[in-house]
Amino acid sequence: MARSPEDRGASVEPIMHRAARIEDAFHDFRAKRARKKGFLSTVVPYTGYGAPTWARILGRIVLAREPRPGSRAERANRKREESIRGWRSFISVPVNDETVTIEIEGMTHEVRPDRGGVIDVVIPVQLAPGWHTVRMYTADSRGAVESPVFIVDPSATFGVISDIDDTVMVTALPRPFLAFWNTFVLDEHARVPTPGMAVLLERLAATHPGTPVIYLSTGAWNVAPTIKRFLSRNLFPAGPLLLTDWGPTHDRWFRSGREHKESSLVRLAEEFPGLRWLLVGDDGQHDEIIYGEFTTRHPENVSAVAIRQLSTGEAVLAGGRSKAEKHSETSGVSWVYSPDGAGLSDQLTDLGLLS
């Protein structure tokens, strides 16, 4: 059986923070009520990634109800997992006590989600580079759900890591309202792509065949389906989303979004030591600082840093600009700045990263 990162090497259960214990008790209460009403455990699959000998599989288990007889969802033959969108994704009850079966290329693994119902496991595989399909299901599933996983070619030398909010997506909302926005926006049509960013990322993927494109954000896993539809609808290259789970952890009241980004960058550098990443972000708050520190410590893993400059209005809504000084170079790594994708594209072309 594959095990989650928290399980591997752990011999003693951590002492749970009081807030985490309260949250768990609340979820248990809601789960019992939901199951009495006929709700079933449902797998929401996310895009994964890996190398020829391993794959990181991502998803989430929540309770959901079958479409009601005669409803629009039933007439459209909508699956149970497709009903978990918009505000429903935030009120859905996470499931942490169900076994999830993962099938990939004829191999089967059984795993358990974490406290928040999130599946984040690394399983051994033998796969060729490129896209593959993972099937996941629980005992309640009517059928398996499918999710793509991208296997990085060992010969690849270039990759892209991009922020989402205010980098590829213009939110135009004050930071305190971002959570509200992400919760109650029902679909991706209400979101606006940053001019030129889809073209930039697609050109980078075309210039470097086999390039992994990873979207790294402090957003919650709840909004992953909406973000995925937004990226697809606006012709951004497909790639895994690395989001986080809101709420208390086993040792603190709230999770740190900055820590999530920092640890994800370090993990990707360790997983793919042969790749040099183009780091794409914005100058709204922390990206410049996070990318600058990572570049200083791991210059061999960075090809360049591209920062989208917010307009004055966007910067005010974002809570101000980063206090980091504008970089031209850090540890031999070039930095480029522009308010849109076209300007970044021109400068990356000059650096030889685009043809």
C-alpha cells in the first residue's frame, strides 16, 4: 500500500492542536449527518506529475449526493463529482476514513486521504514520459474517476512554475475578499486572464518540448476544479495545480501560504534536480521575496525569474507591492519585469528562453 508523505517515516502520532481537534470533531458530526441523508464518498481528481519510476497522485474525497431524480443535473447525466463546484466545494464534508483505490497502467494501490480529505501520495510506477491516465474510486463510487498525470522526461532540462492569482488570472479584488470570491464565484467565466500570459506559457511549452508546467498557488484545494476549467478555457498549457488546504494543522491555527510555496519549490528542486525552472509570479506581495530566496539557495535550479508588474490599482487591491528591490540578477539568474505576457515574452526571447 502506498503511504502519504505524513505517514512515511512517522513512528509517533503528532500531538494535535486544539483547533485541529475541534475541526475534526465538527467534520465528524457533519459527516454522520450527511451519510444519514444518503451522501456518498466521492473522489474529486486533480492532475498529478512524476518521473518514469514514481508518480505523485493528487485528489480529494468529499461527501456528495447523487443528482435528484428529474433534476437538471440528472437530465444532463451529470456525475456526482461534477456537482462539487463553486460554493458547494467549500461546504462539502471532507472524508478521511475511506480507502481510495488508485489504478494506473494496470497497477493498483490503496491509499488513505489526510485530515482534510486530500489525497497526496507518491506511488512507484514504470511509465514512459508524457501524459497518462489515473483511475480512482472508493467503495461508494459508481465508477472510477479519471485524472491525468504528467511524467517528466529524464532528459528534460527546462520547466515552468507559475503563480495564479494576479499572475495568470486578474482578480481585481482586495486580498481579504479573495477567499469570498473563490468560494462564491460559481464558474470560471467570471475570471479574467492576464493579457498575454496564456500565449507566453504556451510558447514556452512549444519551445521546450516535454516541459512540465506547474501552477503553484496559496489557494485552497476546494477551488482546483474551477481553476482547471479556467486554465483550459483560456488556452493555458495543461499542468498540475499545487494548492493547499485551509484551516488549522496539527500544530497551529492556520496554514502558512508562504511556507506552502517555499516548501513546494524545494520539493520540486529535489524531485527534478536536472531541471532549471522559469519562475513566474507578480510583484503584489511575496513572490519576489520567495523566488529571490529560492534563487539564492538553489541557483542551479533556476533558469530565470519573470515578474508580472501590477497596475497601480491592482497593487492597491493586492495590499501593496512587494518590498523587495527590483532585481536584474540574483546569483547569476536573470530577472525580467513587465505588466503583461507580451512584454515578458520579448525579454525572455532576448535571454534565449523563447524562439
